[in-house]
Amino acid sequence: MLSRILVPLIAALGLAGCATTLQDVNQGLTGLNNTLAAVSGAPAGALQTRPVSIAPQMSVEQQASLLQALQGQQGDKRIAASLREASPTIKTVLEKRACNSAAGTRVYTAPGRDFAGLLPMSYTPYHNKAACLSVARIHGWKMQALNALAFEVVYLADDSGETVKADHEVVKQPDGAWLFSR
């Protein structure tokens, strides 16, 4: 923002033939840069970046709730076997969606499908968006085909009590990976 003001000012001064003034401005900026570097402990001219987490992270209790929901008893052996294989992918994607992040979920999307859609938190206007939703329940497991598993997830906003239901489906790919189709 400071550069938006300084760059036109410096350009105008340079065009006006004020070489001495430009040199003074340059020396002043160099001094400011050195002072800021000394205060921050970084070498002059070094750019420091810090990772910024935009999406919240699940609490230990929320992670345990998600794992418990994934380990529910399945009467159908085909569903149980498919769920064992698909659980790592399902866990990863549901955790991201519960925390209002779609970042990195395209890797888990079946070819030709767009799984981006609205995130569950979009339907919880009273929930504090700095906290993840909990996965209250995963149920309604159905084998759509030998390689397709459908289920419903109930997300819960612990602070406001709002709930959101979402239908999902994972499909086993020829390489053995289970990917989301919805």
C-alpha cells in the first residue's frame, strides 16, 4: 500500500530532474528497510513468510467423533469391506468439509465429477465460522454397485446446534482408489 504512494511520487520526482531528491528518498527507504529488518531479526531485504491457516482445525473430540461415525457397525459384509478400503479417503474429505475447506479435495474427486459444491458450513448462519462442524453421524450406507458406496453425513454445529445433512458417494476406481462422485 505504501508502494502505491511512493512509486508515483518517486517517478514524478525523477521526471522533474530531482536526482538529489531521489537519492535522498532511496537512502531514507534503505534506512527504513534496515530498521525494520533489525527489529524483526531478519536480514535486510529478506522476505519472511508465515503459513496462514484460513480454515479451522478439528478438535481432538471432533476427530474422535468422526472416527467413531466411520467405524459404525455394518451388517452387510460388502459394505463393511468397502468401507474399510474407502475410510481413509472419506475421513480426509469429511474433515476438510466440516472445517469449511475444499482445499485439496479435488484429488479425491472421481474423473468427470465436480465435487466442489457448497460446503456444509454455508448452511449454518449462526455457527462461529472459526470452528469446525462436528460429524454427528454417518448413516444410510448403500452399495449402489459393487464399486460404489453411498451414505449420508450429518454435520453438527456444536455452538449453535444447527445441523446439515449431505449425501455422498464414493466410487472405486480401476487403480483401487476410492474417489468422491458426490
